[in-house]
Amino acid sequence: MVDVSKLRETAREIISREDVRELIGYRAGTYGFRARPAFVYDPGEVDQLIFNPACVNNLATYITLEEKLPVPRGQEPDLRKVAVMVKGCDSRALVQQMAENAYERDRILVIGIPCTGVVDMDKVQARFPDVLGPGEISLEGDKFVLIFDGRREEIPKEELLADKCKRCRFPTPLVYDVLLDEEVAPFATDDYSDVEALESRSQDEKWAYWEEKFSRCIRCYSCRNVCPMCYCNDCILDRLRPQWIRRSVDISENTAFHIARAYHLAGRCIQCGECQRVCPVEIPLMELNRKLYKDVEELYDFEPGVKVDAPPLLSSYRPDDPEDFIL
Amino acid sequence: MAAKKLSKEKVGEVLQELSKFRLITPVKSDDVVLFREIADPKEAFLEYGNSTVPPKKVVFPQTETLFRFTIGNPELREKNVEEEGTTVIFGLRPCDARAMSIVDKLFSWDYEDPYYLKRRELTTLVGMTCVQPPSINCFCTSLQGSPFGKDGLDVLLVDMGDHFLFQPLTEKGARMEETLASYLEDASPGDVERASSMEEEAKGKIVRSIDPQGIAEKLPSLWEDPLWKRVSDACLGCGICTFLCPTCHCFDMQDEVERGEGRRARMWDSCMFCEYTLHASGHNPRPTRKERTRNRISHKYSYYPKRFDVIACVGCGRCISLCPVNIDILEILEQVVEA
Amino acid sequence: MAEATQTDFQPNIVAFLCNWCSYAGADLAGTSRTQYPSNVRVIRVMCSGRVNPMFVVNALQEGADGVLVSGCHPGDCHYMQGNYYARRRFKLMRNFLEYLGIEPERVRMSWVSASEGAKWKEVIEEVVEGVKAVGPMNKFQRRQLNW
Amino acid sequence: MKNPYIPYEAKILEAWYETPGDRCIKTFKVTFADDKVWETWSHRPGQCAMVGIPGVGESMFCISSSPTEKGYLRFSIMKVGKNTTAIHELEAGDTIYVRGPLGNWFPMDEWKGKNVVTIGGGIGQAPLRPVIQYIRDNRDDYGELTVIYGARTSADHCFKDEFQDMMACGDCCCHLAVDVEEENWPHFVGFVPQLLMEVSPSPENTIAVTCGPPIMIKFVLKNLEKLGFTPDQIYTTLENRMKCGIGKCGRCNVGHIYICKDGPVFSYEQIKDIPEAFA
């Protein structure tokens, strides 16, 4: 468990530095057990910072999400660092962003959080729908402890743990400047049984499965916007000339959209699971991403988000890449 | 119009009867509740809190053809909404019905929107009370709404436990009563009274609130306030808060052609998207999420009341519950009040 | 009845052919009067590496029952490595579409050189046969929609 | 009531380029395919219309002809995006679709008996042209007409022939500018706000109408105030991205105002306190 006073002290030191512009961390949410992103610009604001298993957001997104306004004539651009708190999974997004040269390593200051798993907020909400809060969640051994309205509840870790954490292989950040706690040893493995189960179904069953999911899509693009790897200035979803994907919402365009979104993350998705978490209509987007992740690993022995100097998957090749499918 | 009694066992039969119309009810798609047209009464899922996507999509579809054309032929063929036929939305919540009555003002202001208004005319709304607030983030009572609210509804079904109190509220509601006469019984005299005490009880279960008094007037004065940057820092710029809002009504218009056959269609758009206001020249009057958030809140709580005398928010709480980064409209409004 | 439709079904195949090898190969098949199925609609591109994987998706939306991407043999690419990039892309896209329930017979790739007029015929025959076997594309085509 | 989303079919009578370059401006003279439309159509200076091609889309443009010019509508369109690029490909005889008239207009009746100064820059002259034309066609109803116009270079000037004609005929006072020095340019060199100070029109019984790029408008407004114009004497037009043109789709709002419906014409008095108006 990360010690909050140590976290705040570290944050205070960092935000006090002259070469740091802002610090992105977590603070308590507005209801229930939620936590949310916090943006700290001033040492006086660090006391709101927290870290607990409710801190689900991948803050790496904000590094590339920033909308830069043109620098007024006569002014210098603000090149100070952005400090960001990341869990193990989130740190892989930073690695992948840097592997893609999205920015230079010295533009960011990484506060690493060895993570023992976060909750699935939907599961928490389902169990305690009436808690206005503020409620607190912590992990004690193999139980989540929830404290709210003067009550204390213990729930087995398994029951509230986010699915992505159940197969987490990187609980300790892969990149950091400061590490807030002892390294956490990997506590899970990934066998892709979910992907394999779907793969083994018939074509018509698979399509029936996805058709129902895709038909719910309202194209709010939250999956794209929350994704730390979706940072193109000019996204094909927004383009009008050519218009790759039409704005109308129907099964054809929705399918094309989901293919495009997942495919553009092939060899790039680092499985932070944010897209699936934010989807308001609960499309299992990770099942799409994980299929590509699995294929990329099996076919090309490639894993994104682990090496800063890895070449991008789809703009590299090996002469002996598999070609069994070619006529 | 007198209230009637509808026993819960008869709801299936009622839905069967109503399936002679285009019948739309909450349905469960995996674990998500949505409004969909149903063919079989068994598909209806009425023991729900509230739907993820509001039923506004029935009268204001996410994608809607305005007219069709054939490339090379100058004739434009107007879409005939009438073809969709009489529609019944069964089981929607009072806040979502009230939202429709709010959006009606926009679509009938000055130019009348023929598509929306025709569809409204064809649609009968049969609402269901919220005995329990569907979400911790419900705050309809702050905005002249009620878990037993009647605004916008044609029939209100008050959930009395083992049966519904069937209250026709409009002419369309009276026609609905006639259609369903054989399934309805006379209500017991105590029911109406009990319903009103239940309403008070249900209102008491809503825990979140805001006093909207004065916000409309105050918002313009806070234009340059640092609060907008603060509340939008975490915003991802996605469309959840607007697409899932029962009163949000902005749309885009696009032409589509498929093998020589084309249509002009409109589709939901969101003021939180960066291209929403992007000029063809590249200039964007709302260049960052700060301006977009400010516009969203101002539109609901200042611009809309200024023009239509009603706040364009019904307190359904969807934007709070479903925001991926917990941007909370109530918190923003509190900051507006305090600023 | 089902059998009758199966044999009557003439699929639409969209083929993206690279300018230097496959297009020339197809051309050779044509000039040598080789008979091959007429279901294929050729789009010439400079290199198989130019084919955006979204072309495949868009073609399937627009009414193609199958898509073929064809380029030079490995090592022969006019641009040195375009076909190697294409190979990775389409392998992934094909697998991914299969995962969604789009039969892999609909997304094919081939190496056909400028001198392989005969191979072109074989490729087309196999592609057409494969698509015929899985029937018309009816999963996310635009024309299924009721505007 | 007619469905406000359905445009009228129209024919292009004439089309010509006003300016060269990537963002060239082309003027289209159009008339309705069905003559009967003219019986119900009436627009006033400043009003707009949606112009487009089914299959591509439509965009809002001001009608740059005055209602006193009978039998056709004029649109001067700069090539910037998807729709305008497609429209630029059309020539005389081609079909185009027009939906309108939309929005409000310059209060030409209120201005009767007054002097009018128009201050335009670049394509911003398009909404001013109907004002000028309307006054010239009803010359006795108005006082002095002063036209101030500038663009980057002389080639970038719209309506060149008409300016020549105005200069020659003497029913108005016409001042032209280019941003930078060029050979054989007999008129003012400098920006439009500077030219305005040079001309220095009297605010006495005068209305000033300005339209052009936002940065020009900003300085023109300042200078007009310096010259003694009060906000209710100054008019301008606003623009934003638009889709429906009839106050439904929501995107063109500045504050609580919908530009498509409440505008595009505003007096400075109406909008000076709306910060978003000049965003």
C-alpha cells in the first residue's frame, strides 16, 4: 500500500521544482467510492492527492490529450515537465508513447506506483448502490476493505478486482523517476482463455455475438478519447476528406469503427483496459484488443509497451514473417 | 380522467395488446438497459432503474434520414415519418418524459422541425414512477421534477407494489385507457391518496440536490473564471455526457451515398467534440475542453432558460454516473454558486 | 434451393493489385487469352504496401463479397519492402475479421509476379471458389440498411 | 408549411473567379429551376442561404446579391473545405441546391435618410455587397454612401469590376486598400482599420457596417469608437460553423444567441457584452 503522506510529500517536492509545470494524480471523487484525476499546479494543492484501489484511471492519457493553443507572438512555449502518477499497467502506456516518439523522455516526470490491483467500480457500485460517500477502499491482504457512513465491509479481493488486474503481469511500473513503494512481484498470468473461447466458435456465432455488442454503440468515442495510445492529431474517425467512417450510427459504420479502432491499436495497445471501463454500453472492447495482442505476440513475438526503443510493429517486418495465408 | 388499476399480472397482456403499435420498452442487452422496439412482450424488462441511453432516441433517433435522392436525378424525396406509425413508449421514467417536453420547445421554436414534431405526435408516453431512485446521482427534485412527475407523459403508472395505478394525463392517455379498457379495473379509493404519500416518500429518498436559483444569471458573469479550467482539466472530450443526456439535442447533418442512392441525414453531435465548432478555415472558436465544458453547462443552465424559460436538465444523473473521469455537474454548479 | 443459390451466386471480388508485379501478371493473363472468372474488379495501386487495411473494411461495407490484395513476391518489391509491411497488416486484419465472424475466405492475399499470368488465373479461381463456398457477404454491408 | 430542411433546386446561370490562389473565391449567379419559387421567395440584404450539392453536403453562405437584382441570386464562395471545393467545380448550367432565405437582415428601412459607411476586408465584402447594391438602387432614400475595402493584394480583391464602376460613377465614395506595397497601385497601402482612420467618416447621422476577418473587425470596432460611433451605429455579421440554419442543431451559438436564426446581422450594441462573439 502506498503511504499517502509519503505520496503527498513527494508530490510537494516535485511540484515545487521549477522545471515542473503540473502534476497529475488522483483525488477523491464526488460520490460513492470513486476517485478521479487530480491536476496539481501548486504545492498548496497536494493535500488532496490520494492513492487507493479506486484509482482506476490511466493518467498517461493526459500527457497526449493536452490541447495546445498556438503560442502568442513574443512568448515562449511552456516546456516544463509534466509529472504523472502511474500504476504498472499505466506505465506501459508511457513506454509505448515514448517508443512512438510522441514526446521526449525529459518532458515527463514519472511517479511510479507499485500496484496490487484496482477495483472494478461497476462491481462496487452494484454492491453498494446507495452509498453517497465519501467511501474509502483499501486492500488488506486478500480482502478489499470498504469504509463508509461509519461502516466497514470486507469483501474478498477476487469479487471486486478489475478483470484486467486478474491477468496483470506488470504490477510495478516499467518506467519511473520516483517509486512510491516497494516493487510488487507479478501475481497473475494471462492465458488468453477468453479470446480462445470466442475464437473457437462458429463464424455465425461470433458475428451474432459482436453484432449485438456493436449495435449498442452510440459512437461517443469515449473509448478513443480515454485511450493513451489514441493521440493522433487527425483521427480517421473525424476526417471528412476522405471520410473513412461515416458519422451515421448503424451496424455497418459501427462495425467499421470498431475494426478501425482496435486495428489501429494492433501492436500498440498495452491492455490498461480503460476503453472497456469507460464504455457506457458495455461493449467488451478488451476482447477485441486482446485478440490482436495475442496474435501479435504469437505471430511476431512482439509485445508493445515494454521497451522504449522497440520498433513499431506495423512499420517493421522480418523476411520470415508467417505467410501461410498467402496464395 | 379517473385513475384505474392495472394488476401487474396483466402487464404482459397489455404489452401484447400494444404490440399492434410500434411498441418500445426497456430491454436488456447483456447487462445494459436500452429502449428498443420489441416484437414479443417477454423482451420487455420493466424491473429496471433507468436506461443507459435515454428514450429520446425514439423521437430523435441518433441517425435519421431527412430526404433521399438519386445521383443524377434532381428530385429530392422527403422522408415520411408517418410511415413509422403510432408508437408507444412503455415504461419510461418521469425525468425522461419531462426532458422531451423541454426539448419540444426547441424543435417547435420559430421553424417547426417536421420530423421531430411528427414523431412526437405519433408517440404516446406511458411512464412508470420511480419508487426507489434509479441512481445515487438522481436529482430531479431540484429541477421541478419528481420521481412521480407527470410532465410530458400521457399515462403515468404509479407502482403500488402488486399493481399499478393507471393515471391517464392527456387526450392520448385517455385513448390509451380506451385501448386497454379490458385490462383495467376501477382503482380503490385509497390508492390515489396512498400514491401521493408514496410520492413524498420517494422524493425523500433522493439524496443529491442543487438550488438552481440565480445560476442562469450568474453564469455569464463567470465567463473568465478560473473554475472552468479546473472543472475541465480531467475532461476527455468524449460524448458520453451529451449523448446520454435526455435533453441534449444537437445534431450534425451529413450526406451519404451508396451506389448512386443518397440521403441527407442528421445524427447526434456533441458540443464536447473538438470538431463541433471547427470552421472550415481551421479556426475554432472553442479551441479547448475548457470552452466546451463552459458551453455545455451554460447552455443547459443559462442559454436555454433565457430563451425557453426552462433549464435544459432534468436531473437524471446519467452524465454524473457515466462520466469516465467523474466530472460532476452538481459539483460544477456548486462551484458556480460559490464563485 | 440453398444449393441453387450457392451455384447461382456470383460474388463481387475487389482486387488491389500492385502496379509492378500483380497488375502486370493479371495483364499477362489477359493478353495471353487465359480464361479466368470474371468476378474480380481490379484496382491498381502502386504497391501492396499502399493498401490501407481500411480499404478492405470499406470494400466489404460497400458490397464486396471478398477482397484480394496482391503484390510482388518477397524480395521483389519495387519499393524494396512494401509487400513485407502489407503481409503483416493483412495477416492481422484477416485474423481479426475472422474473430468478428467474417470468414477468412473473404480476405485473401497473394504474390503474383509480372510473368505469372497462369498463377493469376489459379489465384482468382481459388478466391472465387472460396467466396462462393461461404456465400454472399451479409454481415455489415451498407445496402442491408433500411435508410 | 414547407419542410425547412428541403432545399430548392437551382441552376447556375454564370460562374466566375473573383480571386486566384488556393483559397480562391468564385461567384455563382443562380436561379431556381422552378420559376414559381420566385413568387414566394423574398430575401433582404444580409440574409443567408444554405447552398450545397446532395451527396456532398451544404454550407451557409450570405446571399451577396441585393433583392433589387431580380431573377437571380449571387453567392461568392471561398474554397476552403469539402463543400466549397465541390461547389467550385460547378459551372454555368450545373444544378445546385439552395435552402433559405435564412437568418435576419440589415435594417435597411431604419437606415433610410442616413449616411452609410461599409468597411470590408477580403471575402467579408460578400455580405456588404447587397447593402451597397440596395442603396445604389434606392439612391434617393439614403445619404452618403462610403465604401471602404481592402484585401492582401489587388488580385485578392473581390468584385473588382464593380469597384471600378463605383469609383467612376460617383454615386458613392469608394476607398480601396492593399496590405502591402505593389506596383501601379494608385490607392491606399495598409490595413483596413488604418484606411478607415484615413477616410475618417463623420459619425453624424451615420451607420457603419463592417465585415471581414476577426482581427480586422476587432481594430475596426476600436477605430470606429475613436471616430465617435456609438455601438448602436455599428453593425456587423457573425459567422460560425452551421448545419441546420434554422436554430435547431445547436452549434452556431454564441452565448444564448443562435447566429443562424438571430443573426447573422447584429449591431455592436447587441453583442458587445457577449465574450464568445469575438472568439
